[in-house]
Amino acid sequence: MTATPIPLSKRIAYPLVTLVVLLAAWSAAIAFFKVPDYLLPSPMQVLSAMNVGYVQGAYWPHFLFTMKSVLAGYVAGCSLAIACGILLAESPTFELFVYPYIVALQSMPKIAIAPLIIVWLGFGIESKIVMVALVCFFPLFINTSIGIKQANPQLIDVMRAFGASKSMIFLRVKLPSAAGHIFAGLQIGVVLALIGAVVAEFVASTHGLGHIIKAAAVDMQTNVMFAALLSLAALGVAGSQLLRWLHAKVVFWDRAAATSATTPSAE
């Protein structure tokens, strides 16, 4: 028995109800406990900062800078991760030569690597792109290799019995089997890509949402900090929802993906 997809109207309405409750609780807590503005701004103060930032246009250059570094680094890191994951799953020799060093690189805290990347690539967007690529590489790399290795061996044997080539077995059996794992890694990578971009902007940058947060912290402008944080959250939610939609459309045989699809159904 297949699960009925949740209607699009409910997918929009229910989070909005949660948002209204959270905003009301936020405002009530500030009024009841008399929290100073410099510790926790009210929702209206954050909205005022968003108005200055996006309606009047002060934040757009920073928003676009962060978005460009996230997109470029995400595409580069994910492309390399999928390629390396396929090589690792298909070549035991490659795994023996490379895997320990990939794990060693992942074990290094990225906040410790960031200054070195800044020294090599400078204060521009290039260093942010590399940081984002490094951060989102490993989860997708592991997911890709595991997904390919977990392909159904019986299907592979049947394909071989009918004389299928290695490339055909990979395209018809192994890659479809790994598709769910790959999309799971892609969704994890969206969140990590934003973290990587902000970390790089914290270390050394005069642009980006991370730079806005760092600069606002010096002046204790918490409403500006909240506005930048909400902007990052919006980017993360939009990217995650887009990938969930693509997952449901591309991996249409995956029941979990189909259940989470955002297509409306008759009630």
C-alpha cells in the first residue's frame, strides 16, 4: 500500500502556522522577560533590518556574493565527489591508493584550513568557492560509493548472463541503485555549503552574509545579525526543497522520494 502524497496546500500552510506561533512566542518572551534589544531583537526590528537590506538594497551585493560562492563551490565539490565515489566503488586499486588520504583531509577541521586557503587564493571569491567545495565533498563522496556498492548482485548477475557490458551494467543497475544515496548526499551538501561559505567569509572577506554577521557583531546590531541569519536559512530551505523535488522527479521509483513530492493530490 503506497502512502498518499501530502497536498501542496498543507505543505505551505502547516509551516506558516508554525512560523506564526514562533513569532508570537518570540514577541511575548521579549515583552514578558523585558529582554534588551542588544541581546534579542523583536521580530519587528529584524523585519526593519530586512527592509533596509533588501527593499533599499544594502544587502543584495552580499547576498549575491554568498550565493555565487555557494553555487560554484557546490557544483565543483559535488561533481568531484560523484566522480571520485564512482571510481572508489568501481576500482579497489583506486580505493587502496586514495581513500586514506581523503579521510585524512576530511578529518582536518575546515576552520583550520581556511586561513591557508586564504593565503593561497587571496581574499576574493575563489577562496570561498574552494572552501565550499571541500566542505560538501565528503558526504556525497561516501554516499555515492556506498550506493554503487549496494547494487543488487542478482540483477548484476542477470545482466552479465545476457552479455551486458560493464558500462551497461553501471548505467542500468548500479547508478539507478545509487541515485537515492546520491540525492541524500546532495541535500546534506546544501547545508554544509552554506557553512563553508560563511566560515570563509568570517576568516577574511569584505563581502557576503558572513561578513555582515561579523561586522554587526562588533557593533552589537543583533537585528542585522538575525536578518543575515534568516537570509542564510532561506537559501538553505530553498536549496533543500529544490533537491527534494528533483529527487522525487528523477528517482521516481524511490517510495520515500515519491511520498515527499510536492505535487498536489485530490482530497
